[in-house]
Amino acid sequence: MKIEAFKMFLKPGFEEEYERRHKEIWPEVKALLKESGVYDYSIFWDKETNILFAVQKVSGDQGSQDLGGTEIIQRWWAYMKDIMETNPDNSPVSIPLHQCFYME
């Protein structure tokens, strides 16, 4: 098992929409994440900065950020690009974070 964390950036005014879309996450996206070994995934929102902080536990070699070559993830990125800062390929701007402490 490994733990991955990263931050992303939510556009101002889209907080409720972001939460709504994730409450209704597409079953195909959820299934792909689980099939890829992502089994414990949380995203937290810093209201002061609109930074999204994600942390996930992964049992395989691929986390969610490694699935961009799949059709369903490309569709999800296109769906989310209007409310998040994105790269030219529609992937969310995502900055990996270094783990400096872990307590089991």
C-alpha cells in the first residue's frame, strides 16, 4: 500500500457544484479507480484558498493521477474543466505533495 496526496485548484463560485458532481460521481469512474487499486480516496476543500487537497490509498502501481489515458477519465476531466484549473489536455492542475509524517 502507498499513500498519495496532491492539491488541485477550484475556481471561485463553484464550491457547491464541485460537491454536487462528486456526490454523483459516475459509476464508471468509481469502478475504474477501484479496479486500479485506489481504495480510500478523500478530497478536502480549503475555503480560504479554494485549494482542494486529495489523499488516496493505493494498492497497486497507479493512483488516480495515472489514469488519464482512459476514455472515461478524459470524459470526466472534460466535464470538470469548467469549475477547476486545468492543463491543456483538460486534466486538473495537480501538484503532488510530499508525505513528511504518517501515524498508523
